[in-house]
Amino acid sequence: INAEYMGAIQSGASLVPTYGFGENNIYGTLAQQYTSWRQLQRKVQKVLTFAPMLVSGRGWFNYNWGLLPFRRPIFVVAGKPIPTVKDPSPSMETVQAVQQQYIDALTLLFEVYRDVLDPCCEDMLLK
């Protein structure tokens, strides 16, 4: 279970759902742009058991290559606070109920603002 939900309930703090549109656009992915980088990424993945991110950005004095993020807008939206009742030892059901409330509020934020703020974004996947 996620600690942030448990901590919010234990302290009685409200959770505020927020989503940043455009965060996925500030870096490019080399594995998508070049097949040779994708092959290298897969070989490293077999050894390390995870795929390292191979990202590209801009440089200090150029815009073609570097590790700084591209200058692209990020729009952050916030939803209504989700109140919690203070409970020093909440049950799993309580924590899961608050987590589901947060996920529902976050999904609603995404669906309301996605067409306006980032029409090219893909569907949001929450697990």
C-alpha cells in the first residue's frame, strides 16, 4: 500500500490531486528515434533486468543535443482537496478507499483538461 495515503490518514491531512500536462514532452527518447539505441537498450536490459532510459534534451548553447530539458510548457492543474479523517492506525480498507478517491479525482482532472492543455497526450494509465 502506498505510504502517502497512510500518512495522510494518520495525520488527518487532505490530499490534493494534481496533474502536470506536458511533462512527458520535455525530453526526447533516443530509443524511439534510433533503432541502434533501442537495440543497445535491449542488450543492457538483459544484463541489468531493467531498461535504462536513454534521453536527449538540449544543451547550454545549442538546441540539438544535451541533457537539459527542452523549453516546452508544462501546465499543472489541481483538483479539490480530498479530506481524510485522522486515524493513527487506519485499516487497509480505509486506505484503499482514500486511494480510490484520489485515483478517481486524478482521472477526472486528466479527462477534463487533456483536450485543452495537451491534445496529443496518450491515455493515462494508473495501476
